[in-house]
Amino acid sequence: MSSDETTTPRPTRLTAAAAVCAAEALALFAGGVWMLVMGLVGGPDSPTAAETGGVTLIVLGLIPLAAARGLLLRRSWSRGPAIITQLIALIPAWTLLRAEGSLIPLGMALAAVAVTGLVLLVNPTTAQALGIGAVSRD
């Protein structure tokens, strides 16, 4: 970390982007734990599929969690996984938006979170804080 990174405060947009990623990680962890519990005691149609899905969600939650930590620490590599997480979140959001009934508001919320995350991550202030696109002036 350069002395410039330690002396300048972290931009609010960068902190907000990290919070979005952390919230997505938490949601994936919660969904994974719920699927695991339902697979073990809830009696789903396929306990093995529920348990596998739960473990998968928990492991996938590590990606936005690592991205959130990297964003808070101003690591330039963290923007890539964070952007990919937002783009992937748009897939289930779109599916939920095309559903019926009470799933539509869930799709709207997920889409809003993903689009907010993308806007925060592609913001020039965020890129500058992460040292992306910095031009060296000799």
C-alpha cells in the first residue's frame, strides 16, 4: 500500500460498493445455510440436491466476501470479482422479475442492489481509489 492510499480517506462510493458485496455474501451464506438445514431436516424432494445447493451457495458467498474485503483494503484486483458478482446477480433478478406474485418484488430488490453495485464499481472515483487507470506522469 502506498503512502497516498494510507493518507487519503476511502471514498464513500468505495465503502458503499464493499457494503453491497458484503450484503450479497451474507445473503448467499444465509440461503446456503437454509438449504442445508432444509436438506437435513426439512424433507425436500431431494435431500442430496438441497445439501449440494446449500454448500454451493456458501462457497459462492466467498467471492463477494473476498471482493468486499479487497475493496475496503483498496486492492485493485477486487473490482473484477465484485463486478462479476453484480452481473451474475442480474440473472436470478431477471428470472424473479418474470415470475408471478410475491417473487417480483424480490427480483426488483435484487436488480436494484446489483445495478447499484455496478454503478458504484464503475464510478471513476472508485477506480481512482483502487489505482485503476492511473497514469504515471514523469
